[in-house]
Amino acid sequence: MEASIDAVHAVLTAIPNIGQVHKRRRILRNEQEAKLHLFDTVNQRLNAWMITPAGNNTVIVERNPGHRGIGQAGGGNDFATVQLVLEGYFGIDDAADSETTFRQQMWTVQQTINSYGLLNISGISHQFPADVEFFGYAFVAGWALLHHARVGVSFRERL
């Protein structure tokens, strides 16, 4: 899973004006923490993405024909689907049409991930298309209402 997170991180950080990209979910308990982890110092705005294992069905294992069977270790014909979620946050500025800006950024993230037939991740045999799972708002740290999006991406690896 860590190799998958590293590969997605490398892809996201290469996208222009993407803001901060974290390899894990950051805890945002107050305004100070939210600004620390979400503020994009290059573009001077709240804009960040976090890469984290999916909350549900994080890893789904399938056993395929050819496994040795009961009482025998090994077999080498099990596959795991690892599911990640990319969570994006963007500051609201209605006068500047921030929703359109963030929506375009969200589609860029999804399309960039999908532009790779298979990211360069050791042990991965298949990359499923990235899907936009949510686009809306999130109230963060009891402090700010932000644009929020979730993009899901999954990889299949041989165990």
C-alpha cells in the first residue's frame, strides 16, 4: 500500500498549482492546524490534497483457482485490490468563482491518474480507473467552510 501512496503522491505533486499534497490524512483540530496543512504558500490560498486508504473495503482479497488448499501455506494465486482516496480541499471565494477552479482541479487529478495505464508500482498488475466519489463542501476544524472532493483509485496486486 505504501508504494501505491508514494506513486500517487508523485503524480499529484507534478500537477501545476495543486497546492499541498500529503501522503496521509492530516488532523485538523483548529484553525492553526488547518492553515498549516491546507495553506498553499505558492498560490497564497487554501488548497491541499491528502492520500489515504479508503475508509470502507480498504483491501479486498480474492483467491483464484490454483491455490494449494487446506492446510498448506502459499499457493501464490491470491490478489488484493488496494483502494485509496484522494481528498481535496479548496478555499471558497465566490467572487473569484472558486468552485469552477476547484472543479477543474478535481477533474485534472482524476484525468491525470487515468492517463496512466498503470502507475510504476512494484507488484501491481492492474490499475482501475479513478472515480470522482464526492464533490461538495466540508466544514473544517470548526473554522472554515471549504470546497471538498474525493477521488477514488484502486490497484490490484498479487499477494
